Amino acid sequence: MIAPEVERNGIRIEPLAAKHLPDLIEHCNDPALWEFTFQPNPFVSALSAQQWLDEALRDSASVPLAIVDVSSGCAIGSTRYLDIQTEHRKLEIGWTFLAKPYWRTHVNRTVKLLLLEYAFESWNAVRIQFKANSSNQRSLDALQALGATQEGTLRRFRIRARDGAYNDVTFFSILENEWPLIKAQLQNRNKASDA
């Protein structure tokens, strides 16, 4: 899968690169962003941030992307396509994080609209999946508001590296036949938030 470079509503998604790292260290070194994640905050030091970037760029099974605020030119978060299965025309959207000032704004919805549009309409996906820690109500609410269908929860799906806590994970999906309605709803919500 080729990494998209797409833009809408003042947000651009582009291939993740070393040039984004200083912005991510500055804007995403916030414990609130990492509270429910499987990994610890990678931006607590320049060394751990560089390791995170190197691992993201080396992972041939994913497509890491930067989320850029067009007006400032700053990287304000990141996301990925992962678990890409070409033979089954399915993938996952995940590893998404945004700097806290952009929470509860149009940004996450715009990012998901761009990612879904590219995956369904350019890559020809038939299924896109998402997963969230079952304790992360904010992410669960965002996925439901997106229009994704909750499929179920896998109990003790992962053990969190930083503290050994068990994580239950809830899975969601959007299918190709559901996409036109979800796309229209997302576009209408973005228009409403611009008004």
C-alpha cells in the first residue's frame, strides 16, 4: 500500500518522516495521550522518540503517517494503516494519537475520513477494523460516533509492558457497503462544524 498524502479542513496526512519528530516530541509528550495505550510514552526523551520513529519506519507491515496542522505546518499526531492483508482487502487503522489541544475538535473525524476514503476508494478495501482498550471510553465513544460497528471485546488481549496490567480490547469495523452512508455522515458533520 502506498502512503497517501491527502488534505482536508486544514489537516494533512502525509508519510511519517524524521522531520516530524521535533513537533511530536514538543506536542505529544503528554501522559494523557498514553494512559490507555499498550506502549509507554515514546516522547519522554529524544532517544526513545528516535527509537519509536525507527521502529515505525522499519515496520514493513504498516504504513505510518503524520497528522499535520496545515496552518502552522506542525505535526500534531500520528496514525497508521496496519495489519494490511491484500489478499483479503482488509486492514486496520490504529496507533492514532493527537496532541491534547486537538481533542474534541474536527481533527480526529477529518483524519478518519481521509484514511477511510483512501482505503475504500483508492485501495479498494472491503473491511477496515479498529481496536481500542476497553477502559478508554473516549476512544470507544469516538469509534461509535464515527459509525463503526462494535464487534466484541477480547478479554485480556494484551499485557501492558509498562505495568503488567491486563488489557481487554474492543474491536470495531466498517465494511465497504457501509462506507457511503458513513462517508456522507462524516462530511455533513465536518460541514456543520465549519459553519
